[in-house]
Amino acid sequence: MAAPGEAEGPAAAEEEEEAGALWAEVRALLPAAEEGLSLELSGEVEDCVPPLLQRGRRLLYGEAGRPCEAEALRRLSDVLRDYSWERLNAGPWREVSKAWRQVYAYGCLFGALAEVAAGRPLPPAVRLCDMGLLMGASVLDNVLARLVRVLQAHLPRGERRAAAEGSAKRVRIEPPHVPDVQPEDALPHLRCPSLEHFRDNYLIPQKPVVLEGIIDHWPCMKKWSVDYFCQVAGCRTVPVELGTRYTDEEWSQQLMTVGDFINQYIVNENSIGYLAQHQLFDQIPELKEDISIPDYCCLGEGEEDDITINAWFGPEGTISPLHQDPQQNFLAQVFGRKYIRLYSPQESENLYPHESQILHNTSQVDVEDPDLLKFPNFRKAAFRSCILMPGQVLFIPVKYWHYVRSLDISFSVSFWWS
């Protein structure tokens, strides 16, 4: 940010004033005094790290409440992020210490604040916040989520969308293959059952069912579309799965903005990209206001905070291979259709799970094009299926095998509960 007197002309003065107002708004998210900004970590880190965090705090609380040197704070952010990034990628994610994730979050916070303090364009600061939310752990009452909300509101409208105009006007080359669900294979449908009826007839006996009428009141049913996501989240960075299914050798993941994802994989049909199994609603709380946790989740043993809410957003043709999950699942369809096939856990021997530990919950069989010479018992496996339509919610009991293929551009919300 330029020192007073450096800017010349009305436009520059106005820009300086806007930058100062933004810094004041951002600064208000932090404790008023330096000693109020706790740097407490949830575990042990190397001895060199706490002094770096303390130096960042001193730079942040410089003269007149502004960083005494934004460039120094930016360089310190780079050091913290680079150093902690090595620890985040040193082994399996479940073994990564929360303390190192907090260090990474502080590095992202210092970097984003340095960008704002220097008066630089905001997209890099937004990306730093998202990286901290994705890879870090919550610090200072989830300050990164609050900070990115402020920054996003100050982005120019075009940068906020970050997607091509007419993004919903995807041209379909050929219609999707829609399987013919036979009556004897169709899942039962139930409209707004009571808690007791659902518990006694489906939850306790562990029977899948399609529920109707229970999410009609969600605001997302009227608000959400591809263009809406461009407007609300176009500039936000998310993890995207590249490839048709996660069992393919060429499958990979990449971080990109929602706008880039929509441009490359929703608008264009060159390849498959899938924003899958992502806790988008923790990252962008505004979207969480448009959905609700189904009442039936109260029948579980855990607390509401234990429910995992995931987003599934992608083009026609995305596939989740036949697999099972360790929790109960409500899969709510917001827009688009999905073909879903379910197999009871009792059929596991006929489904040929992978032998490797990492894929032991996933079948080796391509459900819609099975190799019956290699997997002959698969023909014996009984299944139920449905075309899940917008506004419908599928109950998938724990350990039930399920295969999912999107028939259209699709957005689903899953709720995993115990």
C-alpha cells in the first residue's frame, strides 16, 4: 500500500482510500492487540517454528495497526508454507499432525494479509485463504473462512465469477445412455415418512429407499445452477478429480478455481473432471445456508457436528465405481440425474473387492460392462437400482455397495452419519 502523498490524481486517491478501507475491514477480523492473537498449536513442532510465527505476529501488529513491512510478512509466509508443506506431504494424510496443519494455516493467513496490506490484486490472497482452508487446520476461530468472505466481496464482479459467459449452454454431442430400470429391480419410493416409520422399516433393517418431498424446501432447489456457482464461488480454489473414475490408472487430482473447473469440464466435453467428495460447505459457508441436515439423521448415535457433508459436482458421465462406505448415507440430488445401482453387503463375495488395502472397499467389476469371464460370479449378484431425480434423496445403508453414474450435469449433496 502506498504511503500517504505518493498517489497522484483523483483516481489514485480513490484507489488508495478503497485499499485503506479494505485493510481496516480485514484488520477488524483480528484481535485488537498483538497479545490477543494466540499462536497456540495442538501439538509439537520443530523449535525453529514458534519464533517464525511470533515474528509474523510482530510484523502484523506494526505501527498504526498496519504491517510495518508487507514484503517481509510475505517472505515469512513463504517460509512457513514451504516448511510445513513438506510435513503435510511426508506420509499418509491421516498421520499428519494437526499442529503442522495449523502452521500451514498461519502461513496462508500471513501471506493473504501481506497481499492485502501491499494493495495487490486480491485473487492471490483468495487462493491463499482457500489453500489454508483445504490443507490447514482451523486457527483463530476459523479466521481464514471469515477473511476470504470479506475479500471475495471486494473482488471485481468479473473476477468473482471467473467463468465464461453462457457457461450453462453446453452442447450435447449425443444423448446419455439411460439404463432401463426394471420394476422388479427398482428401489421403493417413499414420500415424507415419519421418523418412526423410516427407523422401523428402513434404518433398523438396513434397507435402501428413495425419499421424496423432504428437501423441496431447501433454497438450493430454486437457486443453484452452473451460473450461480460461477457467481458465488467462481474464484474459489477446490480439488478436482481428473478422469472417469478413481480406479483408472490415469486418474489424478488437481487444484483449480471453480470457474476454471466449469470452463474446462462442464462447458467443454474434452475430458472428465469431477468435484467429488469435497467438504465444500465448510469451505464456503454461504452455500451451507441453502441446505439442511435431513431430520432422519437425528436417529443416529453421533452429534450433528459428526455428520460429514460432501459436494459432488460434475458433468454427464462421471462415475463412482462400485464401492461401500463405513457410514449411513443420504444422497440428495439438487440438479441433474444419476443412475445408481445398489448391492447388499451379503453379495460382497460376488462383487470381487480389490485385494489391496487402499481399495479394499471398491469392486474390481465394471458394473455396466462386466468381464464375466474374469468375474463369473458377478452375474449371481442381486441388485436394486434407480434414476435419482432432482429433489429426491437416496438412503444408502452402511456398507451397502453402490455404483453411481451421472446422466446430466449434476450436483448432489451427501450426508454421512453414524
